[in-house]
Amino acid sequence: MTANIKANQTGRLQALDAAHHLHPFSEQFGLARDKSRVIVKGEGVWLTDSDGNRILDGMAGLWCVQVGHGRQEIADAVHKQMSELAFYNTFFKTTHPPAAELAEKVTSLAPDNFNKVFFTSGGSDANDTVFRMVRLYWDLMGKPEKKTIISRWNAYHGSTVASASLGGMKAMHGQGDLPLPGVHHIDQPYWFDEADGMDPESFGVARARALGEAIDELGEDKVAAFIAEPVQGAGAVIVPPDSYWRELKKILAERDILFVADEVICGFGRLGHWFGSEHFGLEPDLMPIAKGLSSGYLPIGGVMVSDKVADVLGREGVEFFHGYTYSGHPASCAAALENLRIIEEEKLVERVAGDIGPYFRERWTILGDHPLVGEARAIGLMGALELVPAKPSHRRFEDAGKVGLICREHSFAHGLVMRSVNDTMIVCPPLIISHDEVDDLVARARATLDVTLDELTRAGKMG
Ligand SMILES: *Cc1c(COP(=O)(O)O)cnc(C)c1O
């Protein structure tokens, strides 16, 4: 294509998009003015836009492309399945080979007490399933009063009515009168922003004890479950202090409530284990999954159900009146099976634990020396940078979120996808990223920070 045709194509697509496409989590007005980026190709950790620019995909699509872009094996597996059986449902005593095979595969990868999975189309509807399933569980246990689900402020569990209620994003709650009744939020373990001078150890313990206090306040006989991401992803890659999960485990062991570990981001190798819970030694009763399950090649999610819950749901005469047309979609299951085969064959989980994870952490945290960065943290293959006007203070820029957006624009201009959450920059690259590509990612992030700092200094925003 000549440059001109390319430019015309880009303009045409941007115009169509601006005129007709309502985007998720986007300010429509600004998007129409500034034009969407048109991504046309993916290969490994690289994206190509419609103008031919190569961009390093520091966010693995949207936290999901574990095996990298452009894996022909997955396209072939899906093609084969669709030629055979593109769709059939899993309601009413029917199944098909990919759903049965994937159910076996994914439970074989989970801790021993997980032997059942309920399939969904993604993570939000997995958490809707959780919402209904925990209440049904307690009804069946003869404790119908146990209805309240405790979650954390700034958690992300999805965008549907129930999952957004479980989430703790206040901006989301502000639209549509959420949360639903029966969801209670406690404070999160965000040390950098909320510790107010407390050391990480004591802060972690205090934030964990908030669960025990909430249960006492609400009454243990009223509480159905506690839901949490092992590491909050969308919240800003919030790595809890070591003391946090240690203390929470004690509290959960003493209380008769279900524990739901939302593994939608942390699962499938992100933290160097098949499930993020294993990294912290957690023992959940339910684990919603999605994203890395299929590396995003086709939409699929699920809820991993432990024996404790599955045995009750499996009692004679019990039917869970719940399901999605695409629960266990054959093509999605085929994509997931091939994705898991690749993760195993290429030992990507082990690679994150023992090789690329530690290397990434070493390189990424060096960015903490930058004058704009108040803290650089990493865990597994996720990283965050806290942007501040004056180190070592944790004080934030006025007008929270503006600086993050400026930095995000510079990042794209430097050929790197970094995401901003307020004034925190985050990355979560594909698990196949090479050492050289990690160096490249960090170099682009540093160049991005340099120009952002220049701009802020000129505007008198630093200090
Ligand atoms: C992305 C995400 C979800 C929602 O998944 P969707 O597939 O977007 O519906 C739920 N929980 C967590 C932790 C997530 O990161």
C-alpha cells in the first residue's frame, strides 16, 4: 500500500468509528476529536497500526494475551473446531468434545480440591455467576441469611450490574445506582497511596483486619463471602504488603464464609503460578477465570468451583437456574485448549517464576530512580510506576489523572502501550516477552518519562 492509500484507509476507519462505535471506558467526545488508533496486526509482543507503526504491547491486549499475538496454532485449532461443530449449547444434558476436554484440562491445572468448572463468556459474567452461586450455596446449606458479599474499594470484578457492584470503583457505582444491596466494601491494601506514614508491615495487617471487623459489624451469620483479586490489576497493579495475605488467611480460617479469589488477571501464569492464589498460599472456594484462559483469542471465562461448593450444588434435586448461551462455546474452548497446550509446552508459567519475571522486575524497578517516579513496583509480569511531583513525598499532582493521560500519550508516541490509572502507569506484557524486548520496553518507558517530565517542568507542575 502506498502511504496515501494507507492514510485514506486510516481516515475512513476513524470516521466510521467516530460516527458509529460507542467505545467501552472511553470519553466519546474526546475520542471523536482525537481519532482512534487503528490496530491492524499483532505478532508476538508487537502491534502494527494502520499507518504501519510498530507498537510494543505492554498490556498484552488487555491483560490477556499470555502467548503473544499471531499464534497460528490457535487460529488453526479454532478453524478445525468450527469446521466440525461451530456451535452447540451445553444446557439440557448435552456437551461436546472441546467443553469436556477443557473442563478436565483446566481443573487438572488447579489446586487438588478444584474438580469442577462452570463456563461463561468472560470475567464479568463469571462474577455474576459467583454472586448467584454463593447465595445459592448458603440457601442449600440452610443459612439463607448469609447473603452479604464483602469486597474492597478499588477492586475490579467487571462491568455488569452484579460484577460492578462487587467491584469497588466509585466512578462506576456513580452510574446506575450501584452497588446492589448486599455488597459491603472495605479498604484496600494500597500502601503507596493510603498508608499515611505507616510502615508496609503494619499497614498490611491493619487492612487485613478490616475484614474481621466488617464481619463482626455485619454479623458472621449474614456474610456469604469475601471476594478479592490476589493482586489488584485494574486498580493499579497494587501489590499488597507481605503481611496482608498472611493476616487475611488467619481471619478467613476462623470464619465460616466463602472466599472467592478473582483470578481473571492473576491466573494462567501472570504471577509465575497457574493461579495467583498459589503465589500467596491462598485457599479459595471459588475462582473466577477469563483473560489468559484463551489468551484473548476468543472470549471465554468461567468459575472454578471447589469440592466444598460443588458437592452442595451437586446434591440430588438441585438445579442452578443459571447459564449463558455461550457457556462452553466449542470454538472458544478449542482456543483455550490450544492456548493452555502452548503455555505448558513453552513452560511459560515456569518462565515467569524463574526467568523473565525476575528479569523484568530487576529492570522495571530501576525506573524508580527517575525524578518523576515515586515508586516502581513489579510482581510476576506486571509493573506499576507512581508518578509524583516531588520525591520522596507520596503527594499527588493536583487534578488526579491528567498527568497519567499525558504520559500515556507520550508512551504511544514512543511505540509502547502503557496504561494509566489516575497517575499510575502500568504494564502487563505477554508472557513470551524476550529479555531484549524487556530492555526495549523499559527503554521506551524511560524515554516516555523523560519527555513527560520535560513537559511538566515547563508547565510548572513539578515540585
Ligand atoms: C477484566 C476483569 C474482569 C472482567 O472480565 P471481562 O472479561 O472484561 O468481563 C473481572 N475481574 C478482573 C480481576 C478483571 O481484571
